[in-house]
Amino acid sequence: MSFFRGWSIGAISILVGCVLLGRPSSIVAQPGDTAEKWQRANELMQAGKPAEAISLYRELAAASPRDPSFGVNLAIAQYKAHLYRDAIKECDAVLKLQPKLFSAWLFLGASELELGDSASAATALQKALDLRPEDPNAGMMLADAMLAQERYAEAAARYEQIGRVMLDNPRVLLGLDRSYEALAIAAYDRLQSAAPHSAEFLALNGDFEVARKQFARALQQYRQALAARPSFPGVHESVALIYEKTDHPDWAMAERQKQVAALACSSPSPECEFAAGRLREIATASASTPNEIYWQARVFLSLAQQAYARLQELPPSRERFEAAAQVDERSGQWPEAAAAWREALKLAPENTQIAQKLALASCRNNDCASVLPVLRDAITREPSSARINFLYGVALGGTRDARRAVPYLEAAVRLDGNLLDARAALGEAYLEAGEAERAIPQLERAIADDADGSRHYQLARACQSAGKPERSAAVLREYREILKRREATKEDDDRITPP
């Protein structure tokens, strides 16, 4: 199960006006130009011009090296100007002077989180919370850091806590959606290891297929689960819901008539707790048997769906579009996913991760050329990113300009040799540029992860062009076998059949 992996939420936007330190008492004893610089620097920050404020704060900090107020405001300006390493250095210096300065710990953690150092960020943000336990900014970013560290249960608990104070905050809802979804996938993995042929695992497969909007596949899994355990609580209702979503209300009614008698809940059980709506009790309970793990996974999916549904009811936000885009991606709706990522990017134009997601969705929609301007901007911001170089090369290749694509794809492979998508794209670019021999080793590595057979096909072409007909024929046979398996699966998956 892999539709959620490796996601990092990143630091929230912090209102500088709420955390800038007040006018230091030392300014009163300073010459008039010091007070004027302080006032001018703060005005620039409030006007959204942190880069211009940095030099003024730096002068003030140098003139009063023992006053942490100047240093921490310099760090805040550096953070807001995206100079995160500079902000970390300044926060470290300030904390040597005043180890219990909340703002320094907050922006140290925020800067480390922006640079992807979630472990260090979590340590700094916990120190900030020790000083101000109810601060929502520190709590939110600590939850983000926990999520990035795959501490999903802790992240979910933290988001829940913040949500009680920051009602209907899009960032909280997105964090809850992703935390609970990740917990559901972890439960899925546990159940697959413990009981891969059980009715519980088959039913959970169906639940995940529904989340992907793969209703025919879900129907197959539910039916297998019922064959293994005819009295499985709730599965007939899940089948009925699929029929309703696919415009078969009469079939849904017939399916509901098969539902066994109501649960007998004289003693506690996960299914009874679920039926009673006590989801968080199941979420926090220990789960060891297949039945317990199944119902806990169902709870995590339900909690994720609740957070997602509430997020979609709120006014437009980056978080709302991010969540919608990922749902579209799971169901293979690439035009819709690209449109949602584009809306998210409008609200966060400097976010290169969103730019990458937009590029991937657009290329899946055979529209790589449309994201070339976005990727040019992203590669300027992060020239050493393997994934951005890969995406830029793919986008150039999509314009039939293979030779221009090659340097970026070579850079991607050089930066991350395990990025098989980049190797496949580089092999194809070499092939299009008439360099079949150079294409072969890249495509040989890439076929280890070939879901649809396309990489086998390109390797067969390369071998044929390089004068290796026997190797080409062997690879083509493998390609045809992949296609046969896919077609057989597709024929089975695409049918919604009656009860």
C-alpha cells in the first residue's frame, strides 16, 4: 500500500507582528539614530520587506552584542527572507546569551523544519513549548515535525490538541487527514504481515480501494471477505454504498437485505465501539488480533475522511487544494489533480514541493510543456534538487527537445542514483537523441520498477537500435507478459456486477 509516503507538511506561516520582541530598554540609552533604525527595521518587517530590514537589525545587533532583542529580531527577519541557515546561526548565538528565550527557540525550530531537519526542529520546538505550553505556532510546527519524522500517533494527538484552540484551521485539518491516513496505512501493513489471507485484510483492501475511488476493485475485495466470513459486520453496507455511488440503487437495496442481524454488544468489542461512534477509544487502544487491527485501521480512515470533508467545506486555501489534489491523484484523475495543484501554487508561489507535484500531475496528463515556467523558477531556487532536475528534464523532453533535456536528467541521476524515474527518462532521452548504447544501462536499471511495461518497451527499442536483436526480443517478451497481466486485471477490475 503506497498512496501515502514521504510527505512533509513544512513550517506554518508565522505572524511576525505577534513575535517580534518589543522595544529593548537599552534603546533608551542609545543615540537617536539607534532608535530610528529600530523603528525603521520594524516598519519594514510589518510591510513585508524582511530582506531590507536585515541590514538594520544586523547593525543594531553588532552595536549591542549583549542584548538578545536585536539578535532574535535579526533571526526573524532572516527566517522571513528564507535565509534559514543564517537564522539558525543567529538563534544559536542568541540562545547562548539567553537560553530561555521563547522566540529564539521558535524560529530555530521553524528554520530547521524548513530545511528538512525535522529531528532538530522537534527538539527546538519542544523547548519553545516548555516555555509557552499553549503557544499555537510552536504546537503546530511541532506536529509538523512529528509528521515528517513519521511519528504519526504523536502528530495526530498534537493536531487534535491544537484543533481545540484553532477551530477549523486548514493546516490542522490537513495535518489530521495525513496523520490518520498514515496510521491507517501502518495498520494495513501490520495486517498484511499478520494475516494476509484473512477476511479482515480483504475487507481493508476494499476500504482502501474505495478511498482511491476504485469501486470495482473494492467490490471484488469485499466479496472475497464475505466469502471468507459471511457475517462480517458492515461489509454488506460498504458494498451497498459502492452500488449507490455507481448509480445502482436497486442493487444497493438488495445488498442491504443481506446484512446479518444487528450486532450483539453485550460485551466490549472494536466493532461495537465503532458502531457506537467511539472512534478515538479504538484509535488509542492496543490492537494485536487481525480483528482489532482491522477496526483500528477503519477508525483511522474514518478520522482522516472527517478531517478531509471538513477541510473541503472551508473557504479556498492552499491546504484545501493540496488535499483535493491528492485525492484526485489516487483515482488517476490527473487533469483535476493538476488544476488543484496549480491553485495551491497560486497561494504558495515559492513552494517548490507544490511546484513538483504540479509538474508530476501535468506530465501524467501529457501536458509537461505547460509547467516549464514553473520548473524554471523551481530549479533557480533549488538547483541541487535531483527531483526538480528530473522534472525539468522530463518537461523539456515532452517538447521533443531531448538534447536539451539530457543535461538536467544527467544531473538528476548524478544527484540521486536511486531515482529510477530519472534513469528511465534519461535512457529515453538518450534514445531519442540517437544514442542507444548510452540508453541501455539506464533503462536496464529502471526496469526494476516498471509498473506498466513502458520501460521494457523502451529498452527493447534501444537494444534493437544498438544492434542487439536477441536481447531486444527477450525484453519484448517480458513487455508482452506485463501487458497481458495488466489487461487481465483490468478486465476483472472494471466491472460493477449485481449482488
